[in-house]
Amino acid sequence: MQKVTKDILISKAAGLLDSQTVTRVLGWKRGEFYDDVTPAVFHSREELENGFVFDDFCGANLSKYLIKETAKDDGKILVFLKPCDTYSFNQLLTERRFPRDKVYALGVGCEGMLDSRKIRAVSESVISVRDLGNSVEVETLYDGILTLDRQTLLPDRCQRCKSKKHVAFDELIATDGKILDSNRFDEVEKLEKMTADERYRFWQEQLSRCIRCNACRDVCPACTCEKCVFDNPDSGVANKACANEFEEKMFHIVRAFHVVGRCTDCGECSRVCPQNIPLHLLNRKFIKDINTFYGTYQAGETVGSRAPLVDYNPDDAEPSEVLTGGTHHV
Amino acid sequence: MYKTAKEKLPAVLDAISRYFSLYLPVDYEDGAVFEAYSYGKTLSSKVNTVKSPKEYFFPQTETLVNFKVDGKSLSIIDPRRESEDFVIFGMRACDVKSLAILDRVFLSDPIDTYYENRRRHGIIVSMACSKPAATCFCTTFGIDPSEPDGDAILYLDKDTLYLNIKTEKGAKLLTPLQGIIVDCEQNEVDTQKNLIRERLKKLPLSSLQTTTFSSGKTDDFFSSEVWETLSDTCLGCGSCTYVCPTCHCYDIKDFKTADGIRRFRCWDSCMFSDFTQMSHGNPRTKQSERFRQRFMHKLVYYPTNHDGIFSCVGCGRCLKSCPINMNIVKVMKALGGEGNGKQ
């Protein structure tokens, strides 16, 4: 696939601003360091040239910002979407969360984004990173220049990428990829093979590290309620921290159930978790179960599709079958 | 000053743990974590833990009081107990300094007895930073990681472990460490101190200044246009707040238990939509206002109330944990203008 460069994207976006096709551009902005890229709205060619970036650290999925941006009623906005982002984009459209005609979607190719957490695990003193294709060269303050295998620096969601295909776009930069035979259910299968006690301990250990910052919810493109039940003081569950040891588990379990059939497995929840809890595994379990009981379904693959749990089909699995939890089905 | 061979570190930890509850940073695949020592655990090799150790003095959740209901009678159960001495081993200069910032809040009248209890009994063994991280900027706030505050300071070089006892509380470690450490000269760590100071000068954020900010400057920054731009894509999560060693806002709530009520307090975040919720709602209705609150608190409001001291210690945790990579360095540079917050 043709490597998408920052300059190609700036030139494309600036052209669309100049022709007044769009009034602003939702993209990624360069920061102080090699990895601290921030989602940002650009209004002019100058702003783009001064700050826009497209590199190995543009992991942030921009599609959820379209809800807020299109509500500003300020003409059409250009958004850059990586293949996995386009699934969230479609799912948001299915849920009628923003008007399609106010967005110009520019699909950009992606070879997997780097995980700065994994880079910092190698060295805390990295000051620059250079992508050399299969390897990555990192410059450090104390250990000189290190050459690392690129594959090992990818986050789980990119190591097990489900699709290089853009399922939504107005225009595509670079050639489109394919839906991949990903091994993304491997980790779920490992959990299924555990005994109930082992699995309980696994999640107990993981979720007890939760600090209730709510970053997973706030970044999640499927979490778009105007007022979350966990922020509503009248709900009786709006605690900011764990009042008892079940609290944070309830939060994550309720959230996982709430996004069933709508979660596209974009992996943003795990990317933003400051405690590095593998939250995406909860959602993947649901996706895997849905595939098992109701036939393969990928949320966001098309606009307007009905998720199996809100659709009725005479061939649907019987509730008794579902109650086995899927562990006996492959 | 005392010293021993570096390979004696496990013996040092073990000896301390026989006398005191001991907490130290331990490495995990996901990053370093402060946790209780048990035999075999080794000191982290990282500069900083993901979360700060403030929770040992100001826990994320703690019970303030229990109410027990029995028929028509209500009894009040005070959960406070005098803490026993405990040791936090390997705290960095930034984290130690953050306690001085929390002290000004919790130990001023009316004194927070829950916090005071833990502060009185916590023995802090700080650790010099021989390899400051790329995201460190403690020197911006006048902190010297070659000579951290603390009850005792630990220096580790290639072969030797040095311990500089600074306070009476720190001297409590001498009993457990008898026979393990021996006297040495103060200047034996000078080489390491100088190396650290040289390294600090080369950090990417070494020239970040605070000159623009200080007490009483609310009007200079409050109406700035940059708040809207900086906070435009802020998710409003509490990541920055909860990893921050100096953030200290909390909420108090009641939780219904089987036989009464548990009144607890927990960390709160000014980034949340229901922060300081009153009957009319939240006084800060937009995310840009909440975002502004957090940084104005660190750079202007706290200094205004506390003799010009900033409530940031430059640990760099928010630089690493923010989902959108917005942080106090970017805010300082955007607000500071040329030659001030800018490098």
C-alpha cells in the first residue's frame, strides 16, 4: 500500500478548504514529543502547515468528535479516518448521531500505529522515533540509538488488525486494503478455557486496578449518551470511586453490556486506559458470542444494519443455548 | 551518610520490612506501581510509577464515619485509629515535594486528621533520579532530583547504595539497618549529584519557565482565548487528575450498607461534569471552563493562596496518561507567549 504522508494529506485538506468544500478539518496535531499527538480542528492552510501531523502516533479515532463538531452547524467538516475508524463512523451513522451530509470523510491508509507505552517500557528517555518499515529506530538520552522490531511495538488492536478496508469514505488516499483474517479472538479463547474461578480472578485483578477516570467511556464511540447513568446523581450508581469492591466491576460490566452489538472493536478503551487494563477483551467476548449464536456480525460494516440482539430471526439461538455462556460452542 | 554494597538492597528492604510496613515501586509489564513489599520484590527501575504514591496519605476512597442503624437508634462509629509507622521507599523528588503541596491544604486549619495521621507516621525514603525521563520537568518548579526532600535519601550507583538520614523519623531506620550499612562521607555521592545535574540540563523540557504565572494573575489568563482551543478535544475524563501527585479535590458521599450508612470520601476531578454540583447544577457548564479550572488552579489559584508556590511538580505523569495528549506543558507554552512559558 502506498505510504500516506503528512504532506499529501495537508495538500488535500488545504485544497478542500480553499475550494470551500469544507470549512474546517478534524485531524491530528503535533505535540512536544515524538508521541504526544492531539486530535484538533484546523481552520486554514496555515494552521495545517504549522501543526498537522500524520505519523505512527495518530491512533486516536476521530469519529466520535463528529457529534460535537457537526452540532456546531458551521458548514461541512473534513475528517481523516483510518480503516478501523470507518467502522465507528458507520456505527455512529446507524445510530443517527450526526448528519452524514455535514461530513467529508477522507480515508487514510494505516500500517498499524505504535504504542508509546511499549516504547517507554524499553526506555523512558526516548526523544525521537524513526519508522524504518519493519523496524523502528529510537533515539534515547542515555542508551544511544536503539533499533526495535516494529511489530513488537504495535498495540494489541494493531497486532490483531481486523481490517485494512475502509467501509466508509468520500475520498480515499492510497489504495484500499482488505478485511483481514485476524486472530483477534485468541485472547478471548484463552479466557474461555479458564475455570470460572480463574476467570473471576483474572478480571478481579484487572478491574481492581481501575481508577474510575472514565477515560474508556469518554473515548468510546459507542458511548454517546447525553448523560451517562454513572454521571447521574439520581441513578444511585454515580459514585466517582469504588464505595465497595464491586463498584468498578459494575461500571465495566454495565458498560460492556450497553455497547453489545454496537462496539466495533476499535480498541480505543484499552488505548486510553491509564492503568492498561485490557478492557477490549470484555467487548470481544460479546462479539465472539454474537458470532457464535447469531452468525458473524461486524458492527459498523454497513450503515443501517440491525444488530442481532435488536433483531429477530426465526433461526436465532434459543435463550437456553445462550445461557451456557458460549463456552461449549466453537 | 551511610552506605552498603548495592547487592545488599534486598537485605535492606527485608530488614526494614521486619520493623515497618514497607511500600515501594515495583515494575510490571504495564509500568511501575507502588505496592506493599513482600519477600523477593525488587525496587522498580523506572523513574516514575503510573500513579503517584499520594494515595498512601490521601487514599482514593476512605471511610470518614459509619452510621449504624438499629431500630430507632443510630450509633456513630468513628473508623479512625492511630496509624503505625510505615515506610514509603524510593519516592522521587517530585512526589516528595507534592506532599508539601498537599500539606498546605490538609494540614492548615481545620486540620484533616485522616491525612495528618498518615503523614505523622509515614517515613519517606526518597531516591535521587540518576536517569531523569524525557518527560520530566521538575526543575521548572525548583525541585532538585539530585537531592530530594524526605526523611532519608537513597542514592544508587553502579556498585553502592548510599543512605542519607535527614530527620528523626528517618533515623528510625538505623535500628533495622544495623549491621547492614556503615558510615561514610557526605561527598561520596557528589559525582552522582553532578552527573544528575548535568543530565537535567539536557532534558527536552529543561528550559520551560514559570515566569509568566504566579499569584494574583487570574485576570491575565482567565479570559484568554486559548482555553477553547486547548480544551477543544478534551474528553473530560479524570486521567490527568487521578495520576497527578498534587490534585487533591474530593467528594463526600453516603453509601447505604446492610445495617446503616457509610460516609466516605473519594477523589474527584474538576474535569467531570458533576464536579462541585449544586442544586442549580455545575457552576462550570462547558468543558473549556472545567479544563481552565484545573490549570488555573495549578498555575494561578494555588500560588495565590499559598505564597506563590505552584501546585505542579513536573513529574510528567499527565504527559503520559492523557488520552488526547493535552497537558500542563502545552498549556504553559500556549498561555505564556514568547519568552515566557515558551522554551
